[in-house]
Amino acid sequence: MVLKPRAQLNSVTEVTPAWLQERGLRAVLLDLDNTLVPYRTYGEVPEALRAWLQAQKQAGIPVMLVSNATSRRVRYWCEKLGIPGFGLAGKPWFGFREALRRLGLRPEEVAVVGDQLFTDVLGGNLVGMYTVLVPPLAQQELGYTRLVRRLERWILRNANRQPPTRAQEEFDPKDLAPNPRISKD
């Protein structure tokens, strides 16, 4: 299913170099808003995120920001985080292919980490990347995103449900009730 993430984690910081290596992944693409920082926030980089980025750098794992946020906002955070990236990426359709081109890697070598099914997971899966869904960091979002979250929750709740299957049954007329009544109700 194109909307099913390969992994669901509690935070981007759970995507450690060892975790990536176990899955044969060599790079990480990150969403910005509500994945790394709360929507519309500016300021200092949280210490846990700074330490996580340093661990990726020491392990030689490229990290890139791919966001639908404005180029100005993405540039601000790329400078703060010390990583490359680009905004107005056109996810789910365009941004991930451009990121692969810039990284020079095959899709199956790259993890996409984001908080939305219809941009991060769908886009990564369509390209063939390893997708990781994390919960959004904050409730504040665009009105459109709040509406889409309802559909996302429904999909995530029902993604693992299998259609009911009926066991092979044979018809036995003796099982019918005698004198069945037909009701208009």
C-alpha cells in the first residue's frame, strides 16, 4: 500500500546510524515542519536534534531537508542545522526525485522521515524509498493539514485490518428455521 510507512517511530532521533545500517540505508531525507521543529517556529535547534545530527555526520550519513515550506524558512533551518535542503519541494510528486539526484543514491538506499502520510510517506513510497512516519511535534498546523490528519488517522487505524474471510461452509437445509417469516422491517 502506498500510504503505509515501513516503520513508525516516536521521533526522528530513533533513526540512528546503527538502525540505518541494519536496513542497508545510506542517507536520510527529512521533513521540516512538525517532524524536526514545530510548525511556524524559529529559534534554536533543540539539543537532542543537534546531537542526533552530529551522530549522523560522524557516521558519514548524509542528511537533507526536503520540505514543502517556503524556501526562506527552509534556508533558515538548513543554516541552523548545518545540512543541505530545499523548500517548495512539491511533495509528494517531485521533491524526492530531486533529492535522490543531489545525493547520487538509489531510492532503496534512502530513508524518508516525516509526519504526514500524504506527502512524506506517499512520496517516498512512490519513489521506492524506506519511509518512516513520526508523530507530529505540535497541534498547530495549516487548516488543510488538520483536515487531512483525520483521514490519516483513519487509514493508520485500518491499514492492518484484513477483509473478513468466511470459512468454507456447506449449505445444509436442515439449518434453516422452520416456517421462515418475511418481514417488511
